[in-house]
Amino acid sequence: MPQYDYSGLQNGSDIRGIALEGVPGEPVNLDAQAAGRLARGFLYWLQIQTGKQAQELTISVGRDPRLSGSALAESFCQALVPYGCRILNAGLASTPAMFMSTVFPEYQCDGAVMITASHLPFNRNGLKFFDQTGGLDKGDITDIIAFAESDMILNSLRPAGGKEPEEIPLLDTYAAYLRDLITEGVGAGDTPLAGMKITVDAGNGSGGFFADQVLAPLGADISSSQFLEPDGRFPNHAPNPEDKAAMASICSRVREASADLGLIFDTDVDRSSAVDENGKEISRNGIVALAAALIAGQHPGTTVVTDSITSRQLTEFLEDELHLQHLRFKRGYKNVINKARELNKAGTDCQLAIETSGHAAYKENYFLDDGAYLAVKIVIRAAQLHREGAGISSLLRGLASPAEAVEIRLPLTAEDFSACGERILSELQTLFGSGQIKGATLAEPNYEGIRVNFSTPAVHGWMLLRKSLHDPIMPLNIESDDEGGVEEIRKVLRPLLCGQEGLNAGSL
């Protein structure tokens, strides 16, 4: 057993842990010592990747407003000081801004880290790493953790004249960059958003700058915005565009204020969703459709890669209304981004990779999942439509919605929950593939779990059962075009799942 064991902190391509005491059953496992060792592991990794010595490297460090953020950032920075690298402390920042610190000529960082746990509760925190090619992959994080656990590797880092961290105004630089994009896109002088009322909900995360530093200087009325003040307790609602209470809050605010547009961000601003001029949410399938509609004219026929839980109606909108191609792939923002990169490398034009969670990555923007960049594109189009007397809802008139939709999270109770989930999926694949269940057919191609289409007199819909990316859970998504159809699909699934060893299907 190693003296240091940080493997439990890995969450796919991120680091996630518990950083504050006080929640029963959740002991701290991401503390100053862990942050310092991970910093040195990242430094070692960067030396390998770049071929540079430590004193030749520039590394930026930023954080969201979580209560543990400042201390973890300080620990991360101070761990790097003895090795002579240039350390840029961005303070409060967004995850996309941290990547852009490797792009902006003012900084030209070799690597960057954002201290955030996205929308997770206040006692959690984590780290997201970047180099000049983008966000690090799962294997890179595994390597950094292995380096951080190894005294031999960390002791091989040679002190080289310490440099204290420099404070940089990264969020100011990033905001100016976004303002320029809007000014150029709308093309109406210095105040292209004059006459527009835009409601921003930052959920007390890092996204308040978008209202104050991007929209307001361009003439927008942001007076109806809410929860712009950074507050790591997140006192008003979860900083998550997928959260029902959060979305209901901004929808209500847009209606009350008669705003032209609403925008909502997660904590670290790598995700966003919108609200139209009628106070109707544009999220999940809607935000995918809108993100695609914004580029359909410039890139006819391009492929849009999405996660696995998108609806049949979204596919019809993308392909029949926008005349694009839809590749329904896997959950996980890095999965869809990496698939999009793979398609382009193989010669298939793919301009957009997006999850229904609001992670949207455009090829034109480094395939960076950036909620503020998506918001900029929405604002530009909304401003153009506003001049014509129309709203953003006009872009989605051809998008239908299922009559019913539900997600049920079924716990896996087996010790080897991954193997148990694979067994269940294999058995269902064989069963539905055999044609024994009338009106049910396997959806092909399918890249994650098992997806089944239902077409009977009682129901037209689908279900997707898959393994969670990281947890002992099997999420089950069901959609129906008919009222009562979800229950009909449940009736089919109950006898198939409730008897499965190692699966608690009681909530089905």
C-alpha cells in the first residue's frame, strides 16, 4: 500500500474530493498536502510533455468561489515555488479562462489548473488540468496521480531558485476577449446590445463577470440578473443548469422582468443553458438544438456529436430541419469532444461536440467546452433577431418534445458493480435482440449501454440503460411520445430488472 493514495480522487479526466469538514460520513481527502503533491505531479508531467525544465515553464492557477478554493490554490502555488517555474495566480476565474491562459499572448502558459468541483456541494472541490492542446484526458490524470504518490519522482524535481506567484487579471482579459467577439458578431458600434434586457443567473459561482464585464459594457440592461455575487456556500440554488429549481428560478425571473433572453451558468462556467423571450427554458435537448442552429448556416451538413441520452425529436430537428448529421455517442464531455476530434482527423467535418448537460465545445473555439463562449454565440444571434423584432425561440420552432421523459437511477449493490452492470446489459442485449419482446427493437448504432425503441399501439418511445461513468449506478432514461407511455415501458422492464442479482430496481 503506498504511503500516499490519491487514486480515489480521480473522476474521469478530473480530480474531485472532499475539501471541508463538517458533513457526516464525508472525511476530508483533498487537503493542502494533496494539493501540493498533485501540483508537483503536474509539474513533472508538464516537463515530460514539453521537454522543458521547470524553470522554463509557466503555469497558471485559478479557482471558483468555493470556501476551500483560496487555501487549495495557495497550497498548489506554494508547492511549485521552489522549482523556479513562473506561477501566475489568476484568483477567481472560470475553467475556460484557465485554458485560454495558454492561448492569450499576455500569458502563454504551458499548463493551467482550475480548482473547482463544478456543481457539486459546497464541501467538495477538485482540479481540472490543461496544457496548450486542451483539457487533459483520463490517462493523463492517472499519470499525474501516480507521480504525486511517488516520493522518488517528486524528489527528482530539482529546486532552482524560487519565484513567488504573480497575480494576473485573467478574468478581465477573458471578458475583453468575449466583448470583442460580440462587437464583431453583431456589428453595431460600441454598444451593440443597447435596447436588450438580458437576465444572467450565475448561481453565486464564477459567472457573474459575464453580466458585469461582458454584457453591461456593451449596452445591455442586466438589472434583472440574479445571484451574480461569488459565494462558495451557494445559498440560493445549486449552480447547475440541469437543476430543476435553478432553471425554474431564472425562468421566473425572465418572465417577471420581461427580459429578451436569460442565461444560466454552472459554478466554473464551462456549462450554460438559456431561457427564451417567453421565459421558457432552453436546456438539455433544447440547448443542443440551439447550439447546432447557431452554426448550421456556416457549416451545412456538419456532424454534431452528442451524448447518449438525446431524444428522437432532437435527431429529427438536427437532420430534417437543420440538415446536419447527428452522431449520438456516449455520456461524458471528454468522450464527445474526443469523438469530434477523431471524426475531423478522419476527414469527417464536425463543428460541435455537446452534452445535454450544457457542455458545448465548438471546433472554432479549440473544442473547449465553454459556457461563456456558447452564451456569446447566443447573445450575438439574439441581438440580430431583436433588431428584426424576433426572439431566440424562433430558432427552435421545428424542435418537438417527447410527451413524457424520466430518468431513474438504479443502484448496483454487487461488490464488483462494474462487472454486474456489464452482465445485466449483456443479458438485455441478447433478450431484446432476439425479438421476443413484441414492439421492441434495439437501436443501432449505439455506443453506450443498451437503447431500445418501442413501437406498439400503446407506446412510441425508447429507453436507454447504461452504467454510470464513475458510480455504482445504472441510470435508466425513458421517453415516450404518448401520455402514459413511460409507464408502459416500465411495465416491460420491471420483470426483466427487478430479479437481477446485484441491482436494486425497487424504484422502477
